[in-house]
Amino acid sequence: MRLFNWTNIRLLLMFVLVIFLFSFTSNRNENRKLTKSKVIFVDDNAPFVKQETVNKLLIENKRDASSIQKVDLDLNKLEKSINSQEMIDKSDVFVTIDGVLKAVVKQKIPIARFFNEQGSFYVDYKGNRMPLSANFTARVPLVSGVMSTKNSEDLANLFRVIYDDPFLKKNIIGIQIMPNGSLKMFNRNFDYQIDFGRIINVERKFKNYKAFFQKAVLDSSLYKYRKIDLRFTEQVVCTK
């Protein structure tokens, strides 16, 4: 019985010691100050927002990260603050074991740029408006005309098709939205106008255009045309 009691007492003491050490270590760790802050952009594109801007949001405009204690950090609040920046899609904020406050940031991806009476702005990959950046200018198609609630979804899908296709992304530099909803497009290296028609059968029309282009570029006939008509899904009509 005595052995049993002594064994229980030792186990209890060990348990209390473990709790004490854990509590002491946790409290000491929370009261430690950060060593530095670091912003990492996950894509290879030039940043539309400067690292300094994100870093100020990350350390909440304090002088530097070394003045911040871990116990004072609210990581969810910091993520929301960074995500509210109009150029940023999402972020992940965390503290490393060695006390570095990190923000891994994904920027919004612009896929078209509008010029109209509403001003000038980008449309991002999700179809939302995105302001221009003083830090970097994206090489995307320039679009004139009106983007409304009626055509925004169809236009965003069209812009995504162009952005995701290496050939179209390289060659389509301008899009004009006509009052009746049809589209006219412009090529980077040739003077002809592309009459795309309404935003229907998008993939089929672009497939026809690429097939025509690959054939016409071989015989150098592209310079002869004034207009390429893609409105008819079964054929491409060219006007000299």
C-alpha cells in the first residue's frame, strides 16, 4: 500500500511539474518580442502593391516588428487588414518558431483594362473591378465600352479565355464593346479588325480564328485583309 501511495505521489508531482514547465514556457514564449517581419508574394508577377505597404499593415504601422510582443498579435485581424487592400486576393499570416512574423500574399490577377466614361480600371481573374497601380502596369487587352451587370459575367469569361490561351494573350491587344453588345477586337501585329459578334460560342470562334491565322500566316496573306469576320461559327469570312 505504501509503495502504491508513493508511486501515485511521484506521478502527481511529475504531472504538476510538467504543467508548470509548460505554462512557464508558454508564458515566456508569448511575452517574447518578434525578431522581424517578412512579406512574401507567391506569384512571379511584379507586385501591384509594394512590400512596404503590406508590411505596414502587417505590423500595424508600428516602427518595426521587434517592438511587438507575440501575446499582442491577432493574426486573424492582420489577415483581414491585408486582404482589405484592393490589390490583394488573399493572405496567410503566421509566426515562425524563430519569431518572424510572415505574410504570404497572393495578388489579384488583372486580365483586362477598361477605358470609358466610368474611368480606367482593371478587371481581375474573378471578374471583379481592380484599381490601377502606380507601381506596375499589366499588359492586358485594352477595352472600351460599357461593362454592366448584364454583360459582366460573359465578358469576364471571355477575358479569362484570352488570358489562359498563350496565343490569344499575346495577340489580342484591344476589344471594343459596341452599343448592340457585339465585340470588335484588334491584333498586335496586323492592321485588320476582328468582328467577333456577340459573346456566344466563344471557344468555337477563337478556335476558328487560330486555325485561320495559322494557315494565313504561312502564305503571308494576313497583310491583305481589312476585316476578319468570326460571327459565323462554321466559317471565317475575310474582307480585303
